[in-house]
Amino acid sequence: MARHGNAPGSKARAITLVGPATFWLIAFFLLPLVFVLIASFMSRGTGGAPIAPVTLDQYERTFTVFGPVLWHSVKVAFYTTVLSLLLGYPLAFFISRRRDPRVRLFLLFLVLLPFWTNFLVRTYALITLLQRDGLLNGLLQALGLIAEPIQMLLTSGAVLVGLVYGYLPFMILPIYASVERLDMRFVEAAHDLGANDWRAFWRVIFPLTLPGVVAGCILVFIPAIGAFVTPDLMGGTRGLMIGNLIQSQFGGRGNIPLGSAISMVLLVVVFIGVLVYTRWGQQEEA
């Protein structure tokens, strides 16, 4: 009886606790998405504002006129993810295998240290290294490896370097968590059965740490495909990606319906990535 009598009060307290967060999500996350979705089906008016009539022209332009930009963004995000995996997996494995916990914590501190600095500041710091009169060109000339400065900035390669530099910790940390939970007795059993280090890695270590790999790939791919600061500052016109395209349509006398349509396409791509990871994670648990 006492438990039934307290049910209304418990429900009221639950609503009180959940209410502010629910209101915040609806007001500042869900409603803006609804407005963007509606605007994506509108026509362009004066100053780029959305007006009637309803049309699918903006989506048609997204896949026809700006299709190459979308495809380029997917490729850059894919290459960023692959490079981050190739660099991050060995580093995460190396950190997790340190026996001294103080050394392990110090190395993790170094991985997390860039997050203590604003992303824009870190990008400008990288620009100072890669510019024509920067430290890297100066070092290469001092060593006699090049006769003249190399054009590193305002290229697709510079965008790729900047994205890997910015998002590499998002790859390292999930893989580190998976390797940390790895039971090395499985690796010892593989060696006892005649497997060398390479076969033990591909048959035992990598499959067991695959959840961290998938999580890291999702965490790198999603922000990389929508990046606009790094491509804008380090790539210029050659670094045009979907994020820069959306920003240009919403600014000045752009085309808000077109920018909304491109945003919804990007949202669908991100949602597919999250859905694949969720389904894959459920299958792994099963």
C-alpha cells in the first residue's frame, strides 16, 4: 500500500528531473531540425530565405551540381579514418601494454593534452608549421633535402593532415579501452598452437579489439565529413567540403533551402553510420 501511495509522488519527481533536459532537447535540438527539414523543401526567396512553393529542386541540385563535393567529402573522411586507424592502433596498443601505470597515465595525458587547447588555435599552429616559410620547410632546406620551399598549404594533403591531427585522439581512446580489456591468455594460447605474432594479431587480437576499432572509426568519420574549419583554413578552394558548402549557403545572400537540403543529406549519412555501428554492436553482444 505504501508503495502504491508513493507512486504519484515518484512520478512527479521523475518528471521534475527529466523535464528541463527534455525541454532543452526539444527546443534546441529537435525543433531546429524540423525547421531545417521544412526549409529544405522550400524555394529560394529574396536574400536566400525559404518561401513557397514546396519543391524538390534543392535536393536535385544537391546531388547533381554539388554531387562532386559530397563525394569528395566522403573520400576525405574515409582517408582520414584510415590514416587515423593506421596511426592510432599501434599507439593505443603500445600505451595499453605499459606495465607501469604511471607511464600509462602519462602517455594518456599526452593524448588528451590537445583537448586543453582550442581547436582553432591548434589549426593555426599547424598552419605555421606547414606554410612556405614555416618550420617544416625551413628544416628540410637546412638538411639539404629541398632547394625551394614546398607548397604544403592550400592542398588536399594539408586538409588530410589537419583532420588526422585534429581527430586522432578520438581513434586512440576507444581502441585503448578495447586493448586494455584484452585477455592476453588468448594470445598465449594462439602461440602455443603454433601461430606466429602476425597470425596471432589477425586471428585473435584484432577481432577481440574490433569494437574499439569500429567505435573509433565512427567517432573520426562523422566529424571529419562535416568539418569546415580545417578545410577552409588549410585547403582553400581545393579543400571545399560539405561543411564549407553548408556554411556558405547559410551566410550572406546564400540559399537557405539549398543549405538545409545539404544539411539533411549530411544528417542521413551520419545517421547511417551510427545505425551501422549500433546494429553491429548488438550483433557482437548477441
